[in-house]
Amino acid sequence: MSTAEDLPVLGAPVDRVDGPLKVTGQAPYPSDVDLPGQAHAALVQSTIAAGRITDLDTTEAEKAPGVLAVLTHHTVPRLPRGPMTSLGVSPPAPLQDDRIRHHGQHVALVVAESREQATAAARLVRVEYAPADPVLDFDDPRAVSVDDPWGLDSHRGDVDAGLASADVTVDAVYTTPDNTNNPLGLFSTLAAWEGERLTVYDATQWPAMVRETLAEVFGVPEVSVRVLSPFLGGGFGAGLRAWPHVILAVQAARDVGRPVKLVLTRPQMFTSVGHRPKGVQRVRLGATADATLVAIEHHSTSLLAVEDDDYEPFAAGSAVAYACPHVVTADRQVRANVPAPVSMRAPAHAQGNFALESAMDELACALDVDPLELRLRNHADVHPALGLPWSSNALRECYAVGAERFGWSRRPARPRSRRDGHWLVGQGMAGVSYPWYQAPSLARVTVTADGGATVASSGMDIGTGTYTVLTQLCAHLLGLPLEQVRSDLGDSDLPEAPQAGGSGLTSALGSAVADACERLLGALLELVRDDPESPLHGSDPEDVVAAGGGLRRRGDPGRGETYAAILARHGRPQLGADGASTPAQPTELGMALAGAFGAHFAEVRVDEDLGLVRVSRVTTVIDGGRILNEKTARSQVIGGVIGGIGMAVFEDTITDPTTGRIANATFGDYLVPVHADVPDLDVTFVGEPDRASALGVKGVGEVGLVGVAAAIANAVHHATGVRVRSLPITLDALL
Amino acid sequence: MRLNVTVNGERRQADDVWEGESLLYVLRERLGLPGSKNACEQGECGSCTVYLDDVPACSCLVAAGQAEGREVRTVEGLAEGEALDPVQQSFVDAGAVQCGFCTPGLVVAAHDLLDRVPDPSDEEIREALAGNLCRCTGYEKILDAVRTAAGAR
């Protein structure tokens, strides 16, 4: 049999199914959940960046009103570090010794009857330190560096020979600062033990990983741990790890024998749940006079914590961005006394693309060719490293459609040649080749006696629209109206799905849901085929489709029955099926797995006297494969573009170079784009369903951000003639 | 102290309120109204925006005692029964919601804007909502939602 042949529900700009809950304030975020008898916790954090705790006096704090316990490295048992995950190591367990590794490290946790009491008592914890001189930047000779941390360094051809053969070369250094994820939702953990059973409401993008981690750290079976994250106030990568504060909340709940709730403060969000790490990148490009790339060399160094790891191969993407015979990419990390970095929306690629696409603009200027023409001439028609055809690639269409919509052909070639009063006007562009990513996933789909269906998965909806697209997908495949499908997500007791991250969840989990639907329809068909009372008795499976809330004869919708009728006649309250998806294997397919592609065209206005940069419009065209929901996907890309504008001209987490303290850890001091900064945005999707994905989906959660910073920097150069190679682009660079 | 406050048209009372508590804390922790969000606790993000006597305010910056005897309207009090307020409906229709954490504050701020300026220009919308931070949506669809709601009211 087959499912419905056309796609009436899939792809439709369906309203977000969780919208009404969210606009009425009813959606339960982790910090909104309360349990009877819960206590509240507050963190005490280190005020030095390196050294040792010499004395930690909790006497006054313990005597303060309402205080139930103060956890320190003297009280917390030796806990193992969490497990290796598919994204790398777990963070070190907290409060294990007297050593200070970064400013803002947790040194104590106060538990009290109320949050206010815990916060007040936290100020009474006296900590004496023996400070050491911290390592805070790349150039510190004491810093330990890690070469090629992920084995991704690449060599193709002979880059020195390539550069020697070039008519024109570019050699430039680009720097990007620390950025902080800063989801609006403060991260929160509510932990409750009942004997050896542990329930945790956590601000995580990956409930299954938190469950596995807590089971290992606290020495209980995974089945006795339940982690819930049905709603999350954003994450942008910050929710991809089981952070030390999560472990501490669980330990505190065990210590006081009551549920314990810990909500981070905004300043604590800067030091406790990761950030996009700062980096320095050197790019050398070589091209012949006809604008053919003959060499790409891209080296990066980024900053890492002293005892933790993070995946940030800035340069790796440059190996596959363009057709080029001679390529070297190499990444290095330097350990410093800074908080642990983490993936922040488009990790590594946000930074690496800024360097490469800025250098491409510099090369275009040096060659005196149009920046778009340079990219088209060096387009990677096949995967540059594997030599295989792409599973899908509409990058050329992204460029063509974007240029047309933006009006690129009317752009004057010379920098600083357009003005509007005292505003210098410039236009720049950048291309994006985002990597493919997918992890294995499970899902369950169940039809119930009322004739509706339920999708169940531990995967969660970070705000992207997972609830909505899974509901659409299931409704489509089972021939049900949207209103009769419900998705239950973000509960580690449900079939295991990967993280909401890496732009990979929709494809992984969606494919598992599709598999579950197919198995479920197979089971239903078996029931009716052998059932003389069914109007479909004896039907050839090829002649049956899922439609009208049940199974129907193809071409004869009057002949069939609803799921409710099938279940009722067979005395079953429900019938479910488990589905699975596994990532495609490129060698088996004979093609290179493609992620999303994109092109951004930006216009900026720079005040000639004051150096102010305003982004006035951005045209973005994305090849995301099949788009399951035009409305939610577009919103993802728009949000990504604004994130890119933040990276380009606002966001900068500033660490004091002597103390290691983050100097701007509030929303008042860490600038993010606001309504008044939003330019005219034009987002278009192009391309075909991807051949390597069961659903044809490529994922659009991150691609919209990548390339925006370069497009803006290139536009600033076009406006002013000034090349800014350091983000964010602030007025001081333009005066 | 005892706090008497009218919330969403209903007279409410909270006992043993500590003088240092914020109105946001009272709403969330004592009155069972977690719709208003805490995201910065210092008036920088707008997520906790409520009406205080018909004037929008960051409830994290209002001391609980300042609300004594006054009227508070939160995001939970905008809808009439099952029917969403036009502002709420337009946020759903326009796709102006992603993670949704900033949404309650934005809905109240947009509601207030349309009360004051029934047909705002784009510039007025941008300016009026510039104090409400959002990290997901890119704001573009929120602008659409406010335009749509202005037409619907």
C-alpha cells in the first residue's frame, strides 16, 4: 500500500500548533514548573579566574533564615564525570576540589525554603582564595594548545605551489569575539528524588542525553531517571550539555530529601551554559587572472576552557566551499581560564564563513571582478574533496534568485560610490555551504480509539516548530486532519531522539516518524485484509491508501473505514508502531551528503561622520531541501539572519583581560538586535528535496545565520572603502 | 506584609510577602500566574511586561508593595474566555512565535501600543517594542502580527 500520493498538508504554512499555549502564557517552561514541597537553590560563584580556595566558611549562610543546606566541595561526594556523548565529553563534575578554573565557576550552592532566602544566604558564604595569574588569551606563552582537535584538518594538492602559481593573492587575519547564546529563557533545573527514582525538569535541548548523564553520575539505572523538557525558552546550543548546575541541583535534591529548583540569573547565563568562543583566523587565497581559485589556506585558533572541550572547527568548512585544487585547513584550540564554550547557532561555521567569505570579497576586489561572479566561477559542482555529486545543491539558484531579488546588477563596482545624505550606502554578499548532519532517531506513532493519532519522542521543540511539523507529517501520512494528531515531545521516557541541534532533528526525527507511520499502516492493513467484516477485506496492499481518517480503496474513497472503526471492531483501545531512522551513508549512495546552501545579499548605511552602521536590508535565499512548513521554516531563517546581524555589529562578550571577569554580563551591556534594528528582510526558498534524506529535508535552523556577518562586512567595505576584519563592526573601526 | 491587588479583574491577596519581593515574583510564585516571564530581572528584556493600572511596566522592577490596591493585568488576562485577544491571535497567525518565552511580554506591549495608537506606523511599532528582546524570531513576523492586529481591532 502507499500513503496519500500528493502532499496537501506537508509544506503548507500551517500555524504553529503550540501557538495558542504560548500567546496566553500557558506553555510550561522549566522555570514555570513547581512541585509540592520544593526548596530553592542559589549559586555562589568564583570571583577569581585561577587559583585555589583556601577557606570556605558557610557558618553565617547556614544560620540564615530558611536555609536547608549549603553544598561545597567539602560536602559533595566524589562524582564521576558524565559520559562521552555524540557531541563530545561531558562537563567536569562540579564541586569536586578546591581548584578554580575560571571566573564564575560554581563554588557553592545554597538551598533554602524560598529563592529569595537562598539568594540572600548565598551572599553570606565567605570564600577565601589563593589566586594564581590566569591564562586569558591566545598569546599567553603558558597556554596549552591542542592541534587538530577533531582530526578534521585537511590537505588537498600543494597549497604553496598553488599560491606560487596565482596571479593574485589575499593574505588576511580575521578575529571574532566571544558571543553568548543568551536564550531568553533562564536555564532552570527542578530535580526530585523518590527513592532511587529521579525526575528532572530541565532546560535542555537533549533530554535523552541528560537522562544518560544523570544515571551515570548518580549511579542509578537509566530507566529510573526521567528528564522533561517539553518547552524551552530558546537555547541556540546552550542546552546541548548537562552543565554542572544541573548536577548540583540533583545532588541538592538528594541531600535535602525534597525537590530542589535552581534558576540561573542572567549574569550566570554568561558563565554557566557556554558561549561561542573567540577566534583568530588567517586566510590565504590565490587565484589566476581569470578569477579561478588555485589555493585556499585557512588556519584558525579558538579559545577553550582549561578542563573541557568544545567542537569548533572554524576552518573545516573551507575545504568544501569551493572547487579548488590546492587546499589546507587547520584548526587549533588554546586552553585558558575561561568558562567552557559551547555550540552557539552554527558553531564553527558562523566564524569560519566570516573569514572565508570576507577573504573572497577581498580577492574579488584584488581581481577587479564582481564578488558574485567570483563565487559562480569557483562553484563546487561536485563535492570538492570526495569528487562525488551532491545529494542536492541549489547554490547557483540561491545566487541567481538572490541577485535578482536584491537588484545586485545595479550595484556600482567601486567602493564608496553611493551616498544618501550623510549616509554612505554599500552592498555586499556571501555564500554559504552548510554541512550535512544527522543522528539516529526513534519515534512511536499510535492511533487511538477516538480515531486520532499521537506522535511520541524524547526529542524536543526548541522553538523551531518540531511539534508542528511532526503533527503535519503524521497527519499527512495517516490521512488525518491536523486537529486529530497530537505530538508528545521532550520526555526522556519516550522513544529516544537526538538533540535539537545541528539542524538535524527534523530530518532524523521526521524520518523516524515516517517509518513508524508506515509500520503502523502495515499493521492496520493486516488487520483489515484478513477481516471478512472489513470493506477492505482481501484488498491488495497496493490498492489501499491512508485518507479520510482511515484506510481507503485507491480511487474509491467510499470503500474503506476509519481507524476508530478498525480498532473498535478488533477490541483494541489503540495500536502503535515504533519507527527508526539511521543516517544515510555517502559511499553506499555514491553521492556527497549535502546540507543546506544559501546566499545573503546585504545593504548597509554608514554614517560618514559618526561611523554608525545600520543594516538597511537583507535578501536571503536558502536551499533547505524540502520545506515541511513554509511559515516555521521562514521564521527560522529570519531569526538566523537577525542572529547574524547581532554577530556582525552588536554581540561581544567582553572579558576583563586581567581578572577574567565578564564585564558585560547583562542584557543592558551585552547588545543584541532589537525591533528598531530590524531591516527589511526578504527570505526565499529554492531547491529540490534532498535525494539522501527519506523526507528530502536538509534542515534550516542554522544556515540563515551563516554568511550574514561576511555579507555585512563586505557591504561596509563597499560603503566606506574600509575593510573591517574584526567583529563586531563598531563605529570606532570606521572613524 | 499582606498584599491586596486586583489581578485580571479578580481581587487577590498574598500573605507574608517580603518587602524586597518584586511584583513579578508575587505573580509567578504566589499567585500561580507564570505567564509573565523572568529573563533578566532588571528591566532590560521586557519579558515580564504587565499592565499596572493600564500602564505597561516591567513587573520585575515593581516592588510588590507598590502594587498594593492597584490593578494588574497579565498575559493570562487578555483573552476573553476561549477567544484569544486579536493581538494574541495575530501572533499565532503571523508566525510571530518561536520558543515563546518573550511572547507574553511582547503581547502585552503590543496590546498597549494598539490601545494608544490604533494604526501605528512601522517606525512606531519598532520603537514601541524595542524594549522587548527576542532571540528567536528576528522580529519581522512580530511586526506583521502587530500590523494585522491593528487591522482586526
